[in-house]
Amino acid sequence: MSNNFYDILGVSKNSSDVDIKKAYRKQAMKYHPDKNKGDASAEKKFKEVNEAYQTLSDPGKKKQYDTFGSTKWNPFQWGGNPFGGSGWSAQGFWGFEDIFGGGSRSQNVEFDFGDLFGGMWWSANPFGSQQQHSRQEPKKKPETLDFEKTYEVPIFDMILGCKIEVSGVYGQKAKLKIPPWTKPGTKFRVKEYGKSQWSKKGNLIIKAEALMPKNISDVDAQMLERIRENVGY
């Protein structure tokens, strides 16, 4: 019985995917266990037909089979090198168990060769060239000595302007001028009131938010109504 997958299906290397599928269905129906109960040779043939189709219907496996005559690559066959040249799989390392002394192979296992070769890793496939990449450490954000605080300023003070007292990182006090018509969320910088490191000093960043009144008298509410009618935007 032939071990050649093309002979098993009765097709040639130039056969199309459609022809390969048709041949597989024909052979599978012929040797199916349900039609050949108790026939060990038919069962064996059925398994060979399935193995042949699984290889020839997969473009990657078919190309490897056409190149090496097998889907299981031996790293020491044809003068191969387990760390160079052909013999890699896009999903894993073919013949991986041959190098490390047996065991099962998972088709989805990723092996990090960076742990072996000092921060370098390779991406390759059995039909293309290997590519070497450098593993880049994530960039760390530069530390800043600036320090941000949020102060709530009464809404009318933000409209009319005022001065507020602010505290630096180490308790130092400063007067900050809030100019008229300051919008909520505006940020102000107080130089050298932030964190310090040796001779360097950061800045204190003040974010001004609007503090809304809790209670308004009827008289004030009427006044605000008149203001709202006359204010332009």
C-alpha cells in the first residue's frame, strides 16, 4: 500500500483543491468503517485517506509535504539546524519532541527563545526566512516634580475675580489671583511650590473648579433672574 498522499487519494500534485476534495469523498465513502465492518485493511485505508486529505487540503501542510515529503520535520535531517534554516512551524516547532526527549506536541504552544538568547526572539515559518527582532522594554514616563491640587472657588468669585490662599506640597502658603471670568477647570501654576529633589523644585498646579451656592434668598433669586435676562454670551 503506497505511503504517498497523492497516490492514496488518486490525484496528482497539480490537482486543484476541488479535485482533491472530490477524490477524498470518493475514497472515504469507499473505505468508511460503516460500509466495511470488521475489515481491518479497510479501516487502515480509511485512516490513511483522512491523513492524506488533512495534509493536502491545508496549503501550509501541503507545501511542507511537497518540499520535505513529510509534515513532521526532523531538525537533523538534510543537515538541518534547530536554530537556523527551515523546519519551523507558524504555530509551533515541528519535531520539537525530537530535540528535548519525547513528549507530546501542542500545535498552539509558543516557546519564548528570548529567555535562552538574551532578549532576542525569532519569528519564522517553514517556507520563509527567519526574522530577528529586538525585545523592547516599555518606555517609562519621566517622573515629574509638579504637583496638582483642585480648589473649589465660589462661582461669583470666578465671575468677578478674587484672590485665594493655596498651600504647597510642604505646607508653604501663597496667594493666587483668580482673574474675572475664569472658566471652571482652568489651571494655574505656582512656581517652585511642588515637590523637590535635591536642588530641583517642581511647580504647584492649581485647578480651579466652581463652587455653587447652597441657598439663595428670594430677593437674590429675583436679582439673578434680571441679570440672566441682561447678560450677553
